[in-house]
Amino acid sequence: MNYLIFIFLVVLAPHVVLSRGIRRGEEITLFDQNYKVTWGGNHLINQGKEIQLTMDNSSGSGFASKINYGSGFFHLKIKVPGRNSAGVVTAYYLMSEGNNHDELDFEFLGNSEGKSYSLQTNVWTNGEGGREQRIQLWFDPTSNFYDYKILWNQHQIVFYVDNIPIRVYKNNRNIGVGYPTKAMQIQASLWNGENWATDGGQTKINWTYAPFKANFQGFDVSGCQSQTLIDPNCVSDNLWWNNKSFWQLDSTSQRQYENVKINYVTYDYCKDRQRYPTPPKECLH
């Protein structure tokens, strides 16, 4: 056996979770293979290849991955609630356990009938967040499934809508900027955010439109299994998402990202001088 193959099988393979159905056209991964229901079980419909979360005035619902990860290229296909969804939050995120947690967020902020959704992203490190960015999507996220992705390696975190990068957060620990160091679980939920999500909390949920429904597909996972802290094997360049081609955006992706920043970003904490008179360090790099 080739020595490098032997090293991968003995050292790295036990840490890698790679469901290849979506990437290589094989059998589609079912929900129960990688995920579990975490709350609101009577507000969740499991169809195997698709999950529907529902929310009414008694409860929302959520699910999570069965294991934690220390790096990876994660995704879920999501169709968010339609109709009048003001105050309703559909969330897809990675989060570590315990105090001083790390977290990477997609939050879809519902809106009144006829008004567009906002998609908010946030990065938490060591229990500190406050790094919100919001965009107006260039399509209707209630009309169909779209693929929302998070690349996380030791060089950068990239949030994607389909294959278009909408946010990049670089590893700048060398200048004192926080960066995730803890293993994280994949989570998704549908919940009541009426105190803040729409018009700063001024527009509340109209419960006559309940139950609100969010649908999820694409339960394959490309990630490195880890425990509490990031396993050293999860930063190996032998994992495809840690390859040098994923250390920064290529020229095409960079142009797409610049277009998003110019035309679709509606809020960026880096530019909020009332909130941050002195820009955070990561905003200068």
C-alpha cells in the first residue's frame, strides 16, 4: 500500500465525515444519517430526504448534527417561510458548546407581505459576537430551495449563497482578532425573533398566518469530526476544504463577492461608527 494512503487511512480517515451523495452523484443522504431532532419534535415533519420545521404560537422547532466538527465545507438547501413572516427567524449555523462559544450564523429575517427578506450573517468567537452583516437577496428565498454554504478552515470562513460568496472572514489571529478554536455542531431552527428581527422589533408576528414552515434538504456533510477543541487532524491539507485553493477566493469568486458588497449589503458592522467609533481590527484587513 502506498505510504501516504496508509497514513490517511490510519490517521485522518477516522476524523473525516464525507457523505458523497451530492458531490459525486451517488445516493442522496437521508436526514437521520447525520442529523437528529433537538427540540419542538411535534413541530417537525421528517420525510427522509426533506425536513419541514414549523412554528406556531406554542413552539418552534430545530435539529442538529449528531457529531461536532473542527473544519469543513458545510451546506443545507433551504426554502424559508412565505407569506407574512415578519418576526420569524429561520436559522442555519455552526455553534460550539458551553460558555465563551464560537458560532457562525445564517439568519433569515422574515418580513411583512410584499417586503423582501434580509439575510444576516454573524461570527462569534470566544463568546463575543457583534459582527453582523445583512444583505438583500437577489431572488425570492421563499419560492424554492437555495444552497447556503459555510467554508471553515484555518485560513478563512466564507459564507455562500449557492456558489456566490457573500461574506469572507479571514483568520487574523496574528493581530489579535478572534477566530474559532472550538469544535462546532451544525444546527438549524425556526423560532420567534419578533423582539428584534423585523424593523428593530417594531413589527411583530401576525399569528393568523401560522403555522410558519421552513423546509430543508441536502443532509450530506463534508467535515472533520472533532470533540471539544479542534482536532489537529482537522487542519490537515489532505482534507480537500483545507487545500491551498480554499485559502482565498479565486478571481471569479472575488468579483462576485465585490458585486455583492456593492449592490446587496444593507448593513455592515465595520461601517457602523455609532456602534464602533473605532473600527474592529478585522475590518482594517
